[in-house]
Amino acid sequence: MPDPADLDSFRLGVRTWLDANAPAEVRGVLTSIEGQGNWGGRRPTFDPPEMKTWMEAMVARGWTAPSWPVAYGGGGLSVEQAKVLEQELAAAKLPPPLMGFGLEMIGPTLLQFGTEEQKRDHLTKITRGEIRWCQGYSEPDSGSDLASLQTRAVRDGDHFIVNGRKVWTSYGDMADWIFALVRTDPAAKKQEGITFLLIDMETPGVSVRPIRLISGKSPFCETIFDDVRVPVKNVLGQINGGWTVAKALLGYERSMIADAFGASERGAKRKKGSGSRLVQLARQYGLGDSGPLSDSVVRDEIAQLEMDECAFHLTVQRSRDAAKAGHRPGPESSLFKVYATELNKDRFELSVRIAGAQGLGWEGPGYDDDEIALTRQWLRSRGNSIEGGTSEVQLNIIAKRVLGLPD
Ligand SMILES: Cc1cc2nc3c(=O)[nH]c(=O)nc-3n(C[C@H](O)[C@H](O)[C@H](O)COP(=O)(O)OP(=O)(O)OC[C@H]3O[C@@H](n4cnc5c(N)ncnc54)[C@H](O)[C@@H]3O)c2cc1C
């Protein structure tokens, strides 16, 4: 445990540095795992443009990946220091300088399973926002039963030739590299014939096709591999040992989803004394300009939801605090994933009910931009309990691997 006095002086240093280096324009900018914020990559978009300055300043400190080793572009901070940095960023309403599956999913997995060469090849590019990653797990006939996947990789000297089709690849059209599960031994038991491959999306034979969603957006794609040559050195972990790597990555993914949806108001702009966003919404739709909301049922539902969110946020914090440095998420990440995503769905259900008919706008006159965005976010939230493994599948994992119940 570090000396609290050291942490206090670290906090002061962070605060002073943020005051001096964070552009005013980025304060209050919203980020989300649904694409808001800076996701870096070979074709980055910085909105507002000062996000670029913000990212570069944080990259120079290693603070896009505060607790990763300095050798790989991280900040080398202890768990306690990283928490202080996170608190100071939140207090100053500063967004993460960089988001993405590189930092949250493949990066930690590379730290756990990568060779030294793989870590050096990939991690610094992730921390610098140079490469954007996507996830190639699901296939048209392999979602919950992921181990039944059929994309084939056949050895040809020091390469694999990959053929097959992935589906629901989030941001596949914007990503530079994909981490994919491929079948390398069709004769083995299904979990034992899988290899985890890192593939540059610019390799000949890789193509992506966006899929349009119920929300009207196309944040994910079909990814097709047609005789794609991938060097054997791009195998993460062992050949035919990819299932172990895949499960570890799912732990990181589920923690990311739980973090993202568990406390949806963290970092949001909130006027002093104006109440939460749900309360503001209720006032906007006629439930009273001040004092208690006039509809006691809505009042009760908002209070219940916000207490649940607060309790969940504290539980996540407690679990993080209890985790020693280097702790890796295990099957308990399924608990957080289920709860966080069900909470997020409840929040949007309630928001749409508060907005009444105005919460069902799709386009055209009669609805303002916020109302149209609300309808689309509500529809999008239906996918929260599917992505990263469905709630039913998480409950199976909790039953078997956390509670030890029989099959
Ligand atoms: C927004 C979003 C983003 C995504 N992004 C990605 C991505 O980037 N990369 C990627 O690889 N995949 C991604 N996915 C795919 C996601 O991982 C799969 O959709 C998910 O694993 C479920 O698979 P499926 O859609 O084939 O449904 P199925 O597996 O066909 O499931 C259908 C229904 O049956 C239930 N079910 C299935 N098996 C069981 C069981 N054993 N016990 C109880 N119930 C069961 C499920 O809970 C579900 O309700 C994304 C999905 C969404 C919605």
C-alpha cells in the first residue's frame, strides 16, 4: 500500500498538470463504447479538433494506458495512482483521450499472452492511437456457441491461409487490425482446434460489409476472409490453444461493457441543482418545474433506478479496489456485465416512457434532435444484453463457474 502522503502529492501533481495541459474545448465531451470520443486509428476523427492535442499530451505522459508498463507506451502507474488519475479526470470533466478495443480488449490480452515481439509490435501503437482494432469472434452460425466457429486457417509454411466469414464485427469498416478466432484443427474437440490470430485488415482478401441496425446506424459489419495470408508469428498464445486466450479476452470485454453502462451519468454535463438527467427529462415533459416531480410513480422509478446505479457503481469500485495489481477478470465479470446492461436498458425504457409520444420519433418535423436520438439510443440499448455474450449465457456462466451449480 503506497504512503497516502505520496498519493496526495501525486494527486496535486496530476491536477496541476491537467489544468495546464487539457484544452478547455474537450471538457464535457461525451465518450462511449458506442463510438463517441476519439478512437484513433489510421483514419482518426477528432471532434472537437482539440481532442488531437489532448490525446497527444496524454500520450506523452503514457496516460492513455496509465497502468501499462512504460516500455510499451503506458504510464507505469500503480493501481492506486491510476485511480487518482481517473478521479481527477472525472472531477475536471475531462474525457478519456483515447477509446477502443485496443486499450480495453486486445491490449490487456497481449500483455497477458503476447510474446515480447508481439508486445513491442502492437502495444505502443495502441497507446499512441495509431491502430484501431476490431473483434472477429461471432459467425453467422456461431454466437453463443462460439466454439462451433467455422472460419478455417490452413498452414502453408510460415503463413496460415484464412477463409471464412465473421459477423457483427463492431466498427469493422473503421478498424485497421482484427483479432480473430479461426479453426486450425477440424478433427479436434471443438474448443481444442481453435487459434487466436492477429490480422491486418489491409491484407489482400479481407473485405467488410456494413450491416444496418434497428437504430438506423451501421456500427457493425460482416467481415469476409478470402484466401488471406497471415504470418504464423501473428498467433497469440498457442496454435490450437486459442480458446484460453479467447476466454481471457471476453473477461476484459465484459468488464469494459459493465464499466461503460454501469454508471451512464459519469462525466456527463450536469448543471448544479438541476437534478439528474432523468429528472431534467421529466421536468422537460411536464412533471414540474421545481420541487418533487408531480408524478409519484415516475418519481419512485427514477429514485429506484438511480439508487441501483449508485449501488452498482460502488460495487464495481469496491471490486476494483479489492483487486490487487495485475488481477485479471474471471467469471465474476459476467455478474457485472449482466447487471450493468440490464440497468442501461431500464434507463432507456424509463426515458422513453417519460418522453411519452415524443420518445417515439424516428425522423421528420414534430421531433427535435434530442428526441430522435433518444428513440435511437433506446433501440440500440436492446443490443446491450446481447453483445459480449447474451444475458442468458452470462447467467449460465455465473451458475456454473461462480456459484458452482451442477449442469
Ligand atoms: C451491439 C452488438 C455488437 C456486437 N459486436 C461484436 C463484435 O464486435 N465482434 C463479434 O465477434 N461479435 C459481436 N457481437 C455478436 C455477439 O457476441 C453475439 O450476438 C452474441 O454472442 C449472441 O450470439 P447470436 O447473436 O448468434 O445469438 P444466439 O447464440 O443464436 O442466441 C439466440 C438466443 O438464444 C439464447 N441462448 C443461446 N444459447 C443459450 C444457452 N446455452 N442457454 C440459454 N440461452 C441460450 C441467447 O441468450 C439468445 O437469447 C455483437 C452483438 C451486438 C448485439
